[in-house]
Amino acid sequence: MSVVCDDEVVKRWEREQASLRQQVVGEDTEAWQRCPRFSTLERVGGVDLSFIKGDEVNACAQLVVLSYPDLEVLYEDSRMVRLTAPYVAGFLAFRETPFLLEALRRLERNRPQLLPQVVLVDGNGLFHYREFGLACHLGVLSGIPCVGVAKNLLQVQGVTKSEEHQSQISALLLKGGDSFPLTAASGKVLGKALRSSDTSTKPVYVSVGHRISLDAAVRLTHSCCRYRVPEPIRQADIRSREYLRIHFPTPDSTATEEGSVADPQRDLAGEQ
């Protein structure tokens, strides 16, 4: 749930977002991104945080690395963390990024050969109020190409859950891999709605995080989908929830994703 936060903290976060936003690279930087089948891509990461139901502070931070294109789990890291920053709409990255970044750095220290070549982030990238969501934040600080994949549509910069949007879904997303642009009122394309599989009628919302083009981000996301949610994110979600179920059982054994109700930017996990 979003909370009231000190104005000075919010202003400081806004300044930091604006500064880091200047470092985002929204184009392909790796040879594999330019290959039609991503022929030299071998490892794809996924990250997620899950919370015990009713607990907004203690969470399981999860990193998985999958082989590509087989999408088999090569590595997983589940850690309980205590979030000290408040949850404020539009600033989720300041609450969650430190723990996801530490998971990547831990992997780089201990098993560098398994470091992912790209990370799919459960949330948004440039498709954000200030064009700097969780996927951008993690990408810039880690230096690893990142893609934002959100399950819910963030209503931002003139993009809304309108009848027109619903008609585009019906008319343009006819099969897995079909997409259409999410265009801001300014005319800038901030991301794309993607039908991730033939069996899923609800789109996911893909945006650039860092060091990848939107076209490559959409193609990669689709290629990682066995179901609606791309497999790296799906496995991170499954494993973080299972970790909580085993180590912190509750009467209904329920783990939750932060912001799943209060903030539509955050998806299975969405994001801010």
C-alpha cells in the first residue's frame, strides 16, 4: 500500500531518478540483440520480490538465471530482506532495487560464469511516470541489459485503460507475438502491449529498461514465454513464493506481490 512520505525524501528521489534517467541507453548494445534468433544469447535472468500476506516489510528477494533458448533454471538465489524505505507510488525502485542489485552482485562474486546477459524485471522500464521505472533503475546501477515486463497497464502520459485500448487488444493482438505501441500524448512510444502466447488473451506490457531496443525487448520477451508471463519472471515468482511457504508458513500459506492492488504499475509484480 502506498504511504505518506516526507516531501524532502520524495524530492530527493525525484532528483536521483532524473539524474539516473540520463544514463539510460535505449538501444541495442550487444551483438546477440541484433540477431533474429538471439543466437549468442545463453543466459536470461529474472527477478522478483514476494511478501508474506499482511507484512509490508519482510520479503523474499529472488534471482533466477535460465538457459536460453531452453529456459531451464541454471541458478537461483532466495534471500529474506527487510525493506526500510516506504512504498510510494512511482518510487518502488528505491525500496526494492538495493536487494535485487545485491543478488546480482553476489552471483557475480561467487559464480560469475552464470551472470545473466539480460534481466527481465517484473515491472516497468521507460513506461513510467518519469520514464524511469524499476527495470531502468536496476539496469543503470547493474550495467546489465534489462527489460521491464508488467502484467497491468500503468495509466501514464495519456495512455489509459480506454475503450480504444481494449479495441486495440481485440483487433491487433490476434496471435502470440503480436504487439502494438503504447504511445504517450506527446507522440513518444514508451513501450508495447504484447500478446505473449496464443493461449493468453491478456497482454503484457513491455518497455526498455537499459541497454536494449524496444524491438529486441519485445522479441526477447515473446521468445521467453511458455505462458502469459515470461519464464524468467514466472520462475522467480514461483520460487520466491515457495521459499516463503516453506520457511514462513501462515494459516493460508499466502505470499503477495507488493503493489498488486494499490498500484497497477506493479504486476505479477508490476513496478514503479
